[in-house]
Amino acid sequence: MGHKVRGRKAKKERESKHSSLKHNSSNKTHKDQKIAADQESNGNSTNEHEEAVILSKVEQVDISSLNNEGPFIEIDSKEEQMPFFGLLNSEQAAYFRQAESTLNLDTFESPDTKLAFIQSIFDEAKGNSLKLATNQICSKLMERIIMLSSEEQMKQLYRECQGFFYQLFIHKYASHVMEAFLVRAASFIEKELLMKDNENYTDFEEVKGKDVSMEEVITEIVKEIQPRLKRLSKDKYGSHVFRLLLLILAGKELPSSIESNSLLRSKKSKIARKMVELQDTEDYKRSFQIPSSFGQSLSLIVEILIRTENKESLRETAIDAVASPVVQLLIELEGKVSRNRPFWTLTFERADEPTNEKEKAFVEYLLSDPVGSHFLQTAILHQKMRNINRLYHLYMEDRIVKLAKRETTGSFVIQTLLEKLRPKDQTKIMDELVPILNELIVNNLGLGASIVECSQRNNGYLKDEIVRKLFDFFNKDMNGGKTDDDQFMMNVLQLRKSTLYSTKDDWPTSEERRRAMFLEELIDFDDRILKYCLKSLLQLAEEPKPIRKEAIRERLKQDDTNSKETKKGTYREIEVHDKEVEMGERDNSNMLIELSEHGVFSHIVEECLKNQERVSKIERRKILNVLTPYVVKLACDAQGSHIVDKLFPFTIYLNMYKERIASKLLDNEELVKRTVYGRKVWKNWKMDAYARHFGDWKRMVKQEELDRAEKTERKNMEKDRMKLNKRDRTGSSYPNSNGIRKKRRI
């Protein structure tokens, strides 16, 4: 394997396992028997000791007392050779590739048919799971079937992979299979816990016999990887699986396997996963109930890893591009298992300790390094206030402006401080940053958004100055000349040179997403910004959209035959069709509708419609007049359907518009219900009630108006009460308040 193993017995076991793997390529049956024997001998020698350790609390474990042959000693850091699990023969490879293609198309007649097909794949894969998991094409098949597998199928896979989980964790392709395996196992563990509450669980357990539970599957995997935890955290593939395992043991929400901002995805992984046509199941992006043994396993992992580190080595690990996310997660989770927070107190000094030169140099490096700043940002985000205050007052308080200008490093830490510090410290930071706000947001809109959010949390602190500076900054044209306030939205989003005006059907860019999210924050922040955004939307409604002739030509050419005569006729049809489409687009569409159907900018329209309480009836009527003619078109669009949903609350107290929109949807019922987006709009607008029980629909609308009026009245009363309380505290509302204070002093 390419690494040292201490102890004669362990050495013999390693040689035995290696020989069984070599023999695998020539004799499959002998390989299965050999692996089973190795696992049995391995389990007999260490099972009793490991069970006692894994089920004990961390306070009862004295790892320092273990000798060099104990199970927790880290194997040397040399590169480990990946074992060879053998290759599929040509018939097997063809079958599994065809199965992967069939599952990808997903054209099964019924769910039962699909499950039967998955069972047939598991039957065929029996004895070949290791080969499949490490194969580039077949590993995708393994992910697909695991996501839909039964408990028995999961246990079959576990038995075949037992003894090789560490190797699978660090494999380029098998690591993704292991991620799917762990997520699916977590869902079954929750079902086991819920089943234990059932009165018939005892009878079920007797029938089930001594079969391994999914809880035991996870704890056995933890046992297996314990000797290599440190190496696993530093492996570019294994670290992702390790972090997922930590989240499961802590009962935290499991991240998406496909989203670009997922906790499990690195930059390279984000690009690679885009090429894999896999979708998350209901097991992702949620947390599961966990048994008490998981907390003990997490405690032991924390204790094992902290015993392998000293202050210098842990600081090096914290700035390692691969291992740093693992340390960040451990700092977040260690509070669940230890009050002392060993990873934080080993990385930094305790809250009551003064500054020292080594720590000062380390913090300075973190604030100027991309990996280090992300580590410090995440560590602060999940830390106690006294620890945050210590780092802030000792190393950052006197140079806030300097750090904020470090756009790719220190500014992210400042954003976290604006969220986590006490209000008085937050306002102090804002006093330094708001005067130079325009300078900071030139290339860093994220910091500007954090300042806006901080102002909102502190009752609009420096709000007027922030808004004034934003209008000064964005109301400029390309040449630096002053523009009207009506162009504020256009300038923030840079619409004129965006994909909205492109005739090539380009995808939205990351810069467009950042600017759109920033403008959403601003709309929620200030009424003046909302007002001018609505004016911009009305201006866009008067502007025709650009004609996409090339896209039309390409679509029509694809339907053309190879006949020359047919080609000539088709080209003539294309010219006529181009003219018809051009005239129709000029007459019947505009840039506001294009904006509403844009993958990113449509959220701006949603944000404006969502704040209907801050928009006057006159302005709402103007917006409704330009959107109502297109509600059917928008309802059938992925992005536009959300706009139509927002129009239902937006038309409150404007029932004429509400009924007009509902009537248009009813007149085009077949067209609306043809798409999944239109069906959702139909449901959200309660169109079945409108079509069959119009009186009930009208009463429902009226009741919503009454509820809204009552809610508004309560909100106004609460505001008045808070004002009175504030005046009572300050005494400023009484003309003789000073005299009252003097009498009280006497």
C-alpha cells in the first residue's frame, strides 16, 4: 500500500488483504472468501476494544494511554497507493452503461417498474460494487441507484464495501458514491428511530433478527476510518466525504450535491458536477434525527484529531486549501461535544489571554490570505461573543478601513463582524465605513450590502447618508456624467450591456447575479429606491425588445429537409416569417416582459411587487396596466410565473385588476395548465374556486382585505406604543420634563 504499519499482527493482516486484492483479477470467488476471512480476523482482534471506545463519552477516553499498536495512531503521511479492485468485462460494462443511460432518461411506466429495474441492477452488481464505484461511468449509475435504494440494498452495498471505505472516500469517482451512500443512510437512520417509538417495534426487531442496523453501519464506518482521520481531512476528495460524515453525526442540514454554493463543492468540483445529470432527492437540503451514539462518535473524532495537533500544526492546517474547510466545520461543531472548544482554543488564545506576537502574525496572515480569511470568517461566524470581541479589539479595531479595502480577503471578515459584533461595535465600524462607501463598492458590492443590512438591524443607522451616497455613485453614465434618478436601477444592474439586451440567448452572468442581489437589498432598504425602480420598470414597458432573427432562422433550418426544392421554399417562408415575427414583437412585447422572464433580473420585479404596502394605489395601477395583458404568457414561463403569483397580493384593494387577471387565466385555461408553471399559478390564484364558486372566491378576497387591514392597524398601534415608551424614557415630549427631573432629584 506504500505506507508503514506498526506491529507484526497488523503487518500480516495488511499482506493478507493485499494478496487477496491481487488475486481478485483472476479468481473472483477466492477473492470474496479471502476478504471475508480478513474482515472476520480483523474484527475479532479489535472489535471488543473498539466498541468500548466508540460507545464511551469523550471524557472517559484517555487516548494518550494507547500504545503504538492502538487503532488511533495516524499512519505516515506518504502518498498511499490506491488498491486495484479489478475491471468489468465487456458484457458487464455494456450492461451497466446501458442501465445508467436508461435511468438518466427516466421513461419508466410506473414507479414500481423503476424500482424493479433498480433491483435488477443491484442483483447484477452483486460482487462488483467496488469495481463500479471506482469506474468513471458506472460511478454515476451507483449514485443514481443509491438515491432510490431500499434499506436491504444499502446493507448489501455496505457488506461489499466493508474494509475499503477509506479507499473509497479518497477515490476521485467513488467519493461521490460515498456521499450519496451516507445521505441515504442518514434517512434510513431517522426511520429506524421513528420506528422505535412504535408499539410493534419489539415484534419487528425479533423478526429482523441480528441483522445490522443503519445506525451500526455509520458507527462501523467511523471505526474503520479512525486510524486515518488526519489524512482524510487533507485529501482533496476524502475531505468532502469527511465533512458530510461530520454533518450527519452532528444532525446538521445536509447540503445539496449539485448547487454551486454547496458546502461540499470545491471550485473544480462545481464545474465537474455540472456535467453529471443528477438531481437531488428529498434526502438532501434537510437534517435528520440522530441517535445518541452519533454524539459520542463525534466527540471521539474531535478528541482524536485534536490529539494529533499542536498549535503550530493546527494553524498550518487552518490555512491549507483542502483541510481548512474541515477545521472550519470542526470549530462550528465542537461546541456540541465540548465546552472547552479545543480547536478554537488551540488555534487562538483564550478569551482572557493578552496578545502575543505569534498570534498577531497568524491573524495578520489570515486577514491577507484568501484561504485564511475564509477560515477566520467562518470561525468567527460560529463562535462565542467573548472570543470574537477579543480578536476584534486586539487585532482589527484600529484598522477597519484598511481591512475593508482588501477586497478579496479582509473585507469578508469585516462583513462577518458587522453581523456578529454587539450593536455599539457595529455602529462604530459603520461610522468609519459609510464616509468612504462609494470607494468601497467600486469592486465590492458584497460589503455595500453588508453595510445596508447592518443599518437595517440598527434601526436605520446612517440610512440617509447611505442612500445619498448610493444615488451619487450610481447616477452616472459611462462617461461619468450625471444622470436622472430614474436611471438608478438601469445603472446598478448595467442593463444596457447585460444579457437582457443580448440577441444570442446568453445565460445570466455571475456579475449580473451579484448586482441583482445588491439591488434587492436596496429596494428593501429604502422607499426612495423602490419608487425609482418602479419608474424604471414603467420606462422599460415602453421599450420594444430586440429581435432575435438568428435564433428563429436556426430553429426553422433544423426542420428543413435535404431537398433543394424544399430548401428554397423554406427560405422564402423564413423571410416571410421573420417579417411577421418582427412586426408581432414590436407590437406585442416590451423590455419589462423580457425582464420578468430573465433568470436573474426577474427577481427585481418580484421584489418591487412584494412590497405592495409601500407602493401607492396610483403606482400599483400603472404597473398592473402594463403587466395584465401578458399574464398568460408570464404564467407559462419558469420565471414569469413567480411574477404572476406576486400579483395576487399586489392587487389587494384593487379587485377590478384581480378579477381581470383571473378572467384572462380562465379564458386560457388549457394553455395555462399545459405547463407545470402555469398549473402552479392556477393553484396559487385559486382558479378552481373562481371558475366554480365565484361567490366563495369573492368572499375569500374580501376576507384577505379585512385581515390585512387588521394587521396594519396592529402594526401602527405597536409603532405608537414604542414611540410613547421612547418618549417616557427620554422625557423629551414633556415641556416641563427638566423640572420633573429636578423635583425627583430633590
